Amino acid sequence: MQNLLFRKKINRMLAVAAIFMLASLSGGLALADDSAVTTDTPSGNPVPRWGIMRSNKIYTRAGPSKDHKILWAYRVKGLPVQIISETREWRLICDPDGNTGWVAANLLSGKTNALTPEGHKLELKASPKSESRTKAIIRPRALASLDKCKDGWCRISVGSERGWVPQDSLWGTQTQPVCKRPDPFAAR
């Protein structure tokens, strides 16, 4: 009887060890709190963080290797994406439409851009105040170069125009994850 209890305890310990080993091989355990920021990454950079597409044609894959199927291709150089997980050579990204997929790390840049909101125009202000003079009206889903953000306002450039917009009106300035990390065991 004592031998049987000992074997059950060993089997339970092996099962727990196997789960942790499988989780580490598949990119880590998903955090219960998706808003957590971690720097325990292969690159040493925090996750989530922002990056942009380096070229006009980048394939997104179902997993972190060229062996995984292509889900779609991005065709917008400079498109801001949020990196929500990573391996040494691949990044799991979230795009402005809420899609997630894996992209080779060398196809992303750490530069920062932002996207204006879909569905309405945005006033570009001369200074970071709502009562400030409007310098220009920015069209929906315009790609903007992000200079800096402070006190709820961001200085951006769109074309030859430069000015300030409310930080919460841009996609690409959030500090929390904008997409939930997909379950690695769910079928795609």
C-alpha cells in the first residue's frame, strides 16, 4: 500500500514537471493577468511593446517558424504592431484590427508609429491642450510618425504637418496589451 502511494506521488510530480517543460517549449505559460509586463524574454525587451513593419510585404504565420502556414500578408511599411510574446527569432504581434500572428523578428523595427482612429477624423493641435488652435484635420486610419507622449498628449507628424493629439485617440501608444495572447493549444 505504501509503495502504491509512493508511485502515485511520483506520477503526479512527473506530470507537473511535464506540463512545465511543455509550457517552456511552447513559449511559456500564459499569464493569468494579460496586463502584466514582462522583461523575461529572449531579447531582454519588455512585452508588450511596440514595433513597426520594416517592409511592404510581410507574412504572418500560425506559429513561430517557416514550417507554420501563412495566415496573411501585411502590405503597409511602417504599420505599428504590438509585440505580445516572442521567441529568439519570432515575434507574436497584434495588429490594429485585433489579429494576432507570428512574424520573423528581423522584419520588425523598434521605431514608433501610430495610427489615427477608424471612423472619424482627428484634429491636430498646435500645443498639447484641447483649446489649442487646430493646425490640420487628419483622416481616419492615417499612419503617423510618433515623436513623444506626455501628460495624455502625443506629438505626431503626418505628411508635412506636426502637432499634438490626445494619446488615447491613437493606436500604438497603449502601455497594456491590446490583444489577448492566443491559446497555444487551441486549433487554428
